[in-house]
Amino acid sequence: MWLFKRKGPSGFSYSSTAEDVTHGIDSSDLTAIVTVESVDDLSELFRCVKWYRS
């Protein structure tokens, strides 16, 4: 559906992944508090963290 592929002012869309959003960010000195609404969101977060640390 076109709505999910359309990019907003941030340059991301509803279908952007955590990997897309964090690409190129050096987060080695950052601390974050993350809340999720579903197991799928949590799974995506862990996948991104695992990818970033490798």
C-alpha cells in the first residue's frame, strides 16, 4: 500500500526498520530507555542491537 512506503519529514516511512533509522549513528556513548508495544517490536530491537554490535 502506498501509505506505508511514503516517506515523512524525517525521511523514513512506516515500513522503515530499526536498522534503517540507526544506520550511520555512533551510539557508543548513548543510553536509551526503550518501550515496545509488542513482541515483534522487541524482536526487531534485539535484531538491530545484535547487528550493530557485530
